[in-house]
Amino acid sequence: MRELKYKEGDIWDPQKVRASFLRLKELQLFDSVSFAPLRFGEQMGSRPILLKLHSDDPFELRVRAGLELQDIQEYQTFGGLAYKVGGTFMVKNPTNHADQFRFDADVALSHREINCAYNYPWVAGFPLDGVLQAYAIKYDQPGFIGSNKNLYTFFQQGCFGGLRHKTATIDVGIHLGFEVDRTSVRNDDVASQKQASLLAAAIDFNPALLNKRVPFVFVEPTLMLNRLDNNLNPTQGTFSLVSFRGMFPTNNTFKQSFFVRLLVEHSWFYSLGEVVSAWRVRVGHIFHRLFADTMPSERFYLGGANSIRSYQSDQAPPLGIFVDCDGHRNLVPRGGKTMVNFNVELRIPTFRNVGLVIFQDLGALSGDAFAEFFHANNIVAGTGIGVRYFTPIGPLRLDIACKWRKLYLEERRLNWFLTFGQAF
């Protein structure tokens, strides 16, 4: 009853009924949730609502497995067939307070992740959702296509606690935690260490940070404002996101390595008759830390199905040039300390569940010098066309984009993505 967004005697509001339904579904405690207005009370000037809840099983085990044929063009993945297996174990409502314990483990060819979380709604009687989580992530970085060795292995281990408050339009939260980061190479292989040093130079990364454990305490507040009429396929409204992450070393050896990472995003949608005009701006910056001392995982990147669609994931310039031990030239993403990204789309309905999209993507990355933004080679763009097939779980999307110019012979002029969901 505490999760209902209305109380007895309120003026009838279907939006409050819908918000109550979504909140009860979000708890993941019920196999089914339904609201049904009853007619017999209307004669007395009231409208009773029948709420039916069917509790889900208190324990749940999920397993998952899949295969994929990875794109040979992407630097950070192995070419050929890859796998992913994993599972989830859930304990629902163990203290009869709508709380939940969840354990997740996933293993892929170049990525392993373990998460253990406990969620507790209405902390201290306030409409705040609390979370305690511990995680361990290991990511193997081959560095270039054709390598049969992992030049880098990136580790993240940590824990955090957080609070979150969510309404129909506002989602605000904060996390406080501790994390240890490490980027390592194989100590028993001189050739691998040499290749890793060359790759570090190509992406402008300080090799002195290799094999070092860097402990951080961090604070991460986030604010989302959602005024969209439909989250899966918006036609009117705005969406805003402000994400702030401050990481502060606890070891004096790395006391100059603290940084603050800020990301601001705003999207807005207008209907022009049946045509929808969609716009988005994203701006990000990493304060204090020098670019060469910024871990590759913390940098900003452009390129992919949700940023600059004329480039493969993370493959937008500036890029580094890495020559492997066989003398082959390879392009590797360098990323940026500062990022600006602009997207605009015209979404045009055609017939039944099919729509056409015309889009333009722009963006730029820079390192320590803000003047890099104005370097012609760092400004990237793509123009394209797409098709949407609308399904109950969201639009199936096919986008084809063309680069405005090629900077490297290895690049393709055209690029395409097939995925679910709108670009933004």
C-alpha cells in the first residue's frame, strides 16, 4: 500500500494509477500486477480500484548463454566466434520489506564480471531506495586484431553504498564507495611488455601506470529528468542527464591522480505533424588529471550505434597508429579528455509498424589542450539513413551512415548497425 501514488479520496488521475503499476512492477516481487476500476461505486461519486497482486517465487535462478560473430574491424575484440555465459541468483523479499538480494556472474571471451547487490526500498521510512553492492571486473585488452596474447588486462574491484529517489519525472541518486583499479601486462613475457609499451605510446598512455594498484574512494551523484511521452519511442518532451564522478586516491603515491568526470546530456523531441524531430547534445570533461595519466576505461570515446554512426564503436578520431611485432599497421582509439557530441534525426512514419529516419551526427574529442577541438582531423561527422520496425519491446533499428571524409586508408566510407532501440 505504501507504494501507491494515490490515496483514498483523491481526484481520479490515471497517471497516478499508471505510476503505481510501474513502481510495483519495478520491485520485481510479483508475478503479475493489475489495476481494474470498478463501476458500482460511480453512483456514489467515487471509483473504487481493484488491485490484484500475485507474489513471485521467493528464489529465482537464471542462466544465460550466447554466441556472436565479432567484427574484425573493431580493435578491442578478437576476430571470429565469441561466447558469453552467465547466471543470476535472486532472493526476493527476505525481510518482508520488498528488499532483494541478487548475485550476477558473466564470463565472455575477453570480459569477466561478478556483482553482488542488496536493495532495500524506503530507507528509514523515507521514499529512498538503498543499495549495497560489491563487484569485480576483469577485462582483457588484446590491443590489435591478430594478437593471440592479452597485452593489457584491466581490473576493477570495489564496493559502494547508495541512495536513490525516483518519481514520474525525476530520478536522483548518489553512490559512495571504494575501488581499486589496475592495468597489467604479463611479467613473464618480454615481447608482450614491449608490445604493450608501444601500444601505450600509440594511445598516449603513461606506461608507468602499468601493473600498479591504484585505490580510490569515490562519490558519484546522478540526476535524470524525464519528461518524455513515451520512453521507447518518444514524440514529445525532453530528457536530461547529469552524471558526476569524483575519484580520490587513498595512497600518497598516487595523490596527484585524483580526477572528476562530468557528463551532461540533453535530448528534446518535437512533433511536426506525423514527423518527429529529435535532437541531442552531450558534453563531457575530465578535470585535473593529465590525459596520459587517464586510464583508457575512463576516457571519452565517440563512434558506434549511439554516438557517431559513421564510425565503428570507439573508432572516431583521434586515433593512434600501432605497428605490431609482424610489422602490420593498426589503428587504435585514443579517446579524449573532453567530448562534445551532437545528433539530430527526422523520424518519418511510412506504413504500419515501419518508419524511416534521416540523421546527422557530429562530434569532437580533445586531450589536454582545448585547442584540439578546432583541429580539423578531430572533428568527425556522419550522415545517414535508417529504418525502424516497431515491436512490443522497442524499435528494431538498421542505420547506414557515411563519413564526411576518410583520414586513414584502413577506414571504410560506409558503416552500418543493426540493433534494438532508438539511437537516443
